[in-house]
Amino acid sequence: MTNAQATDKHPGELTDVPGWFPPLDQMLFTWFLERQQKQGIKGDLLELGVYMGKSAILLGHHLQDGEKFTVCDLFEGDAPDGANQAESAKSYASLTQQIFERNYLSFHDDLPTVIAAPSSVVSEKVAPASCRFVHVDASHLYEHVHGDIGAAHDILVPEGIVVLDDFRSEHTPGVSVAAWEAVLNRGLRPICLSTQKLYGTWGDPEPLQEELLEMLRQRSDVGLSVQSAAGHRLVRARSRGMKPPPFPASRHYVAPAAPKAPAAEVTESRAARPARPAPSRARRLAKDLLPPLVTRAVRRARANRS
């Protein structure tokens, strides 16, 4: 994974915030969150691992009245073990709480509740059965992801959604093991798979899958397949040149300057040409007299030769 570098500028649009949050997942987050709102499903939002705040900014946009949004990240703090510390130093050295808060407040009036600590403490800070949507994107080490999935199970309402990031990336095998272990042994039921995230629930996935399939089949920018594995129906979606869904610009957005119209090509018309000066009287006489004089001289030359 390449480390996306922080910038010292306020973001004007969501695309200006560094991070790994493809348009396909932006669309799926939006769809799941809006569906919950339409279904009248209430509950708080939780994100474990925020990086520069890209997905958190989108999540915060879908808070309903009376709901709470909590984020948890180490930021500059100490990791709970050496392996986690090495992971943070390698991939997230540029992350600070100040950068996250600056980016988030560019789009929102208030910060979420910020837990600057390892994700293992989240069960102590967030009440059981209180959240409708949990995004797990913290450590990629198996032991930590295993614990984060267990915390998500306890924190989610029965029909809540959990999203596991990097569940099949080659550099994060610990996430893959923990994710599929949860599917096989811990009751997690997949709803759909994107290129880098697994969307699941401990509730009934079938109504969600049917609605999701109906929506995805109407889009020309999504590749879609349905497979079965170990008794689970797996809806697989991939982007086909998808653009991010519309999202409000930040308070620092500056509209790009309108392109200048190309300069009109100048063509010289006859009317635009400067008038030629009228020939003088001497030039007019020369023009009138010269041809007859030349003709007479030629005739005399021929006569002398004969």
C-alpha cells in the first residue's frame, strides 16, 4: 500500500482528502446509509481507523437527528504492541489528529466523538447494540481485526451493517483470515463484496441483497456477478469507470476559473486593408504613353534589319 501524503491545504472537495475510498465504495456507503434512513433504522455510526478522514466525512453527512458519530484511531499515540507500532510507523506516519480534524471540519460544523486510542478500547466507550453502521479500517493484523469484528458484533443493532476494509488485499492477509473466519465461524453473513471491502450483517442479508441487486443491475458503470460459497450468496461488484456520487463541497471550496475564450482569428478583409495612394499624374502619363512608345521602337528595329 502506498502511503497517501497529507497536504497543508484545506480540502475543497471530498476528492481533495487523501485516502483509499474508491467511487464504488462511496456509492455503496451512500446507498446503505440512505436505505437505513428510508427504512427508519436508527442508531449511531462508528468508524475504527480514520486516516485523513475521507470516509468519516461521508459518514458524518448521513447522521440523523439524535444520532452520534464516534471515530477511533491511534493518531500519534502509542500502539498496544510492537507489530502494531511498526505498522503505524510504516503506513500512517503522516497521520495526526490535527489533520483529521481540519479535514473533517472543512465539511461539517462539529467534530464526531474522537477516541485517540487503540481500537481495542472501543467496547468500553461505545454502548452495546447502539450502532447501525460500523466501518472497520484500523490495524491489518489478524489479532486486532479479530477483536474489531467482535466489538462490531456487540455494538451493532441486529440489522446493522459492518464494513471490513482490505479484506482481500495481498498486503493484508490478516484481514482476510479474520474476515472469512467471521463468516465461517462467527455468524457474519456477507451482503456484498467490492474490490476492497466486505459488507456484512449479523441479521438477514437477503432483503438487502435483493434491493442492492435491483439497484446495481440498472447501472452501466458496475460489473456484477453472484456466486455461492459455503452456503453464502456473494454479490460481487466492481467499478467500470464509475464516478463518485455527488457530495457537498467544503466551506473552503473555490470554483475553478472559467476558461478564457480563445482569441478570435483575425482575417483581413478588403475593407480593412489600407487604401492605396492614388497614382501621381506623372505615373499616369507613363502608364498611358509607355506601351505605344515601346511598340514604335520595336517596329523601327525590325525595319532597319530588313
